[in-house]
Amino acid sequence: LLLFFGVYYFLIRFQRNKLKLLVEERTYELHQKMISQKQTQEELQQTNAELLIAKEQAESGDRLKTSFMNNISHEIRTPLNGIIGFSQLMADPELTAGQREHYLSIVKSNSARLINTVTDYMDISLLVSRNQKMLKKLFAPCDLLDEIYYKFLKPCQSKNLILNILTSPSANKLQINSDSELLSKVLHHLVDNAIKFTNYGSITFGFEENNSELKFFVKDTGVGIKKESQANIFDSFMQANPSDTRGHEGSGLGLSIVKGIVELLGGSVWLESEIDNGSSIFFTIPVEITGDEQPVFQKTVVKTTGKPLILIAEDEESGRLLLIRILQKKEVDLLIVNDGRQAVDACHSNPTISLVLMDLKMPIMDGFVATEMIKAFRPDLPVIAITAYALSGDENRAFDAGCDDYIAKPFDMEALLKKINKHGLVV
């Protein structure tokens, strides 16, 4: 009997312990499940928050794409409308000379606007894709300021604005090692933007020397920028907002391109502005500065007997015809070839050629190779690249090949004649 009760007590204790362990296990499982459910709920909340952010980003991306498409459509179709429309009107034989001249000026201004738009889209594409190259060379920044000044002097005069250059007395002797083409683009966008949003007063631009960097500035007395808009002013398509840009043309990419180029050059850009008190944009770039005088280059003047002979190397029929029409009334003879191989052969067999107008993209042999070969046996023969290669860096490629000058298509007739005159031919 005692043995029976002993065994029974042991079995009860064993069952109780087993039940206790089972309860503890179930309790632990329930606790873990509660923790897991809590974690799942937190994860769900986090996932929902991430989805909300992704949704907002997608909607923002859609708005940006819509803005891009609307902007590019407007900024390409609008000048094309003026070019096509007024070109058709110019064919009217009853037009007066004054009307024809006015229509021509409209075609030219719309053409310039279209070129600027296409160039902006190419520039921003190179910057965003990180394919924009920087090519440093020694140059005088004051010469660059002078170029910008004379380029924008007429637009300022048409709005009765005063255009000023401000530098230190020693700046004229200054030379820096940087990318002059990219720096020119930055200043071009900033001065152009200042003129666009300034209706009276003045625009002042220049730079200050500061050890191993230059601090450039463009200041205007224009409408100014609201505080809440200043943080995003360097974003793409900022000008796409109709409330900010009513009455102002442009791709809306200018300041975004400025920021991208300045950062590529290793500098920074910032804005100071107040409504109705104008705006000032500053940017710095690190440079290697020298105080040496800029070297003086002797221009080669081509001496000829009779009319000078100009070689035109151009494979496009419309391009050839345009150059022929521009030059046929000048005191020059013309020799026309269709590819780079023919250009090299022509220079070999015609020692009287005074100057070459060289297209860079041609069949058989391109203009880069042709120029290198021509310069090998006629190093003093001036070669002017006339090309649709107009991305940043293409001008430097032309110079590296041996070209003495560069003009991008589409070009202005007066600009072409100035280039030719620069190299010793009076046309």
C-alpha cells in the first residue's frame, strides 16, 4: 500500500511538473507570438510609410517628366513656329524691304532661341549622366569677361540696362588654369538670367582673387527671388512654374546647369536675393593662378597673288551651298571638296590655298584626321572647323587636331566672316 501511494505520488508530481512545463512552454510561445505580432505590426507600419514615400517620389517623378515634356515641347515648337511661319511670309513678293528685314530678324532671334534650348538639353544630359569632361588650359579670365560683355551689350541696351565689369586693378595680368569653355557657359547663363529678370537698373559681373580660388559674381537690380523659392532655385525646371516665369522664355535648366558645371570644376555656388532688391549669385572655382603676362601670338598673314583661294571641305549639300552663297560675292576664289581625303589631296596639289573651312564629320576621312595630315606638311595654313559637333569639349578636340579656329553650326554669317578676317584674309 505504501509502495502504491509512493508510486501514485511520484506520478502526480511527474504529471504536475509535466503540466507546469507545458504551461511554461505555451506561455513562452504565446509571449513570443505576441512579440512577433508586435514586430509584424511595426514592420507593417514601416512598410506603409516606405510605400507612402515611394508613392510620393513616383508622383514627383511623374510631375517632373510631365514638366520636362511640356517644357521641351514648348521651347522647341515655339521658336520653330516663328522660323517656319515667317520664312513662308518672306516669300511674299509684295513685301516691302522694311517688312522683309523685320521678318528676317524674327527668324534669326527664334533660331538663336532654338539653338540655346537644344544646347541646354545636351548640357544637362552630359552633367546628369556624368559624361561631361573637364579640359584645363591656361587663359586670361579678363578676356573671357570681355567676350561675355560684348555678347550681352546689345540685349542690355535694348532694355536700357547698364552692363558693368568689376575686377581688381591687377586682374588684367592674371592667368588661370581651368576649363575656359565651361566657365564661359556658367557666366553666359548667369548674365542672361540677370537680363531676363531685370527691367531697370544695372547688371554687374566680375571676380575677386582669393589665394588658390576665384570668386565670381553676377549682380542685378531685378525683381529678386522669394525666400521660399531660393532653396530650390538651382533645381531643374524651376522656371517651368508659370507663376514664376510668365513672360520669360527659357528651358528652365540654366541655373541647374550652372550648379552642375561649378561642382564639376570643384567649386560651389550660392544665391543672395530679396524681393524688389535684386539678386546676387556667387560661385567659386579652384584654379592655378599665375601673374605672368599672357603670351603674344603672332598671326600668320597669308600673302597671295590675286584673289585668295579658300578650300571648303563639306559633305552636306546644304552646308556647301550656304558657304558658297556667303563667299561668292567676296573677293575670293573657292575650291569645293566632299570629304577629308579630298581636302588633304587638294592642299597637296594647290599650294595657293590660303585658308580651309573644314567640316569635322565627313565620310572617307573625317575633319580631325584631315586637319592633322594637312598641318603635317602645311603647318601655317589656317584651318577653321565648321561643325555640328557643338558639345562641351568638341572645340578643344578641334584645337587638339590642329584647327586654328572653331565655329559651331548653325552659325551667323557675320561671325564666320570675322573668323576668316581674323586669320589674315579680308573678305
